[in-house]
Amino acid sequence: MGSKGRQLWVALAALAAAAVFGTAAQAAGLDVLFLKSGNHTSSARKIGSVNRIVIHVTEGSFWGAVTWLRNPRSHGSSHYVISRGGDVVQLVSTSDVAWHAGNRWVNRHSIGIEHEGFTKRGGFTDAQYRASAELVAYLAARAGMPFDREHVIGHDEVPHPSGKGVGGANHHTDPGKKWNWDRYMALVREYARDPVKPTYTTKIPKVALLAAAKPKPKPARVAPGAVVKGLALWDVPRVQRLWGKGVYRVEFLVDGKLLWQDRVGPFAFGRGRGWDTRTVPNGRHLLTAKIYGRKDYRMLKRYHVRVNNPPVQLALDGVTPESGLRGVASIHVSPSYPVQRIVLYVDGKPVSRDGSAPYELRWDTTTASEGQHELTVYARTAGGRRAATVVPVVVANGDLPATLDVALGGPAGDILP
């Protein structure tokens, strides 16, 4: 790990340590750690020129977002990033223009705030809502903005630069339906009654030095014959030397399917974030990098790799092995990795399916015979990975002696011990 990476890791560890004292500190205002990102346009603008605050979602971890938005290759940034725990990092001064909205005019007149989480899955916490609302209340008060939805907007409300559509240049959809606007704006107005200036610091508390001793695991890297898992870094080192000699595009293909292309050197999959190997089944795969240059220059680099990710796990709530079922059984499924769909089979026949989280499967046991049955909960990811959990159960809808009926759980739909 380089010195800059270690400093950032230490700084974020400091935030985690400081979160322990978050409740007491909140009364005195937020603690904000300033970690400068070079991804901005220096403007010396006055806070009065700001008329929008744009709410974003990171689509990944807090650590990953902070690191990526400080990386020159990301071509993006935000003024603030807020973790699920309520930790706040500032990357760009509010007097400068951050590259966050996908609309140059909006960038010049707004402040962007990223929130750790996912647009489709959510994951936003009370601590995160409160930290963000307290920050927005202070910033809006300084800018003289009303505390309303016309001035505090989502990335999905930013106009496209051409005027066709919303979501900025790339039609972003964050923060999405999982973001609770009513709750959030109520908190903003609550904090706006007495806005408190945050406490800004660039110093790293000594308590974080202990956490820095923990080494960061090395990411997997694509190379001929490599065994990879999780996010695997995939770049084309030889192309770096040819960049100035006319190479203008590199295409990255997995098993013949184009997944990414980079037109800016240094050339790497996902702008250096890596290829998510969990989007394909375990086993051997052929990765190809197609290099294009001037004067019809072409080059292919092929990598045979083996993907070896842990299997997708399915946690079931509502049924256990050898349990008795009556009436309509409801089974909640929590996969360890995002899946495309989940299907419930009873004795090999599909009876219920769900294609979006939170996943719930339902089975009317009154349509089945009394006695033993085999349930199979099957899941499939968008990349073709599969998982299945088999649960033997007993259907007991018939009349029972009064004492036994009480012992077995009573009304229809209950799980019987």
C-alpha cells in the first residue's frame, strides 16, 4: 500500500473510532474530516451562488467511494460523502465546483453529497439520515436556500445537459425509491431551527494508528492462469507504453462478450475499479483485451483464468428442516449476493417466485397432501451463478386433538415445531 493509500485508510479508521462517541458529539455539531480530491474545478465561488444541494448514492462502500472520488481516473467527485454510520468526509471545498451532477450548470450552482448505499437495495440508516440532514440544514442556511424539495434534489432530478430527460448526462436514477424523502426533509427542517457549523479537521487522531497496523488484503489481479475472486483488477500494462503512439481504445471481453471499453489511458477495466468476477459462474473463463490504435494497429491479449468465488448462500426465515406447516406458508429469503430471481419448488414443481428484494415466497399448503414434502429454494444471479437449498417439511392441515393443536402452534399459517 502506498503512503497516500495508508494515510486515507488511517483517516477512515479514525472516523470509525470516532463514531463510538457520535451521540455526545452530535450536540456540538458534526465532525467532518477533510480529505482533498483533485477532481474539481477551482472557482472561488461564494456560497450565495449555490441554489441546489444534490443527493447521490455511492452504489458501493463508503471506503470505496472516498478512494474512487479521489482517484484522477474517476473523472468524478462530490463535496461530501456520508457513511451508514454517520461519518462525514469532505472531498471538495464548497467554494470549488465538484464533478458530480452530469450537468455543468448544475455543478457550478450546487453542492453534491454522496451517501453510502445502493439505489435499488437501499441500506440507508438513521445515523446517516441525521448526519446528512444536519449538514444540509447548515449548508442551506449559509446559502440562504429554502429547506424544500425544490432546492434539495436527487441526482435523478438533475436535467440532462441537452434538455432531454433527467439524471444528468448519464441518466442516473439515484437516490431511488428506497431513499425516504419525507423522513429526510423532516429532519432537515428540524435541524434548520438551530443550524450548527460542523467541526472540520485534517488531523488524524492517534487512536487510528492502531487500526492502521492491520494490512489491507491484496486484490485479485487478472493474469494468464490466475485464480481470481471478488473484484479482480484488470489492466493492460503493455498498452501504457503505446498510449502515446496512437492507442485510442481498449475493449475488455469476457467469454466473447464486451463488458467494458476504455478510451482514456492508463487503460483498465472499470476505470481501475476492477471486474466483478461474481457476475459469472465459477470455473474457467477466457478474457480478451482488444487494443485499437492509429494506422489500423490492432493487438489482442488473451487471459485464461479460473474464477473461484464462495457459493451464494440463501438464508431462510419462515421454515426449518422437518418443520410442520399449515395454511399459507411464507418464506423470506436473504441471499448473500444479489440475485435475479428466487423460485420455490415443492416436490420438484414450481409454486412461487420473486424477482426483487426483499424476496418472499408463498405456498398454500392446503393444496398439498398431508405428510412429508420436499421444498427447494432456488436462486440465480444475473451472471448465471446458481444456488439451491433443500428443506424437508411436513404438511399437517388435518384436525388435531385440542391439546396437540395448541402444542403445534394453533392457527393456520403457523410453523409447527
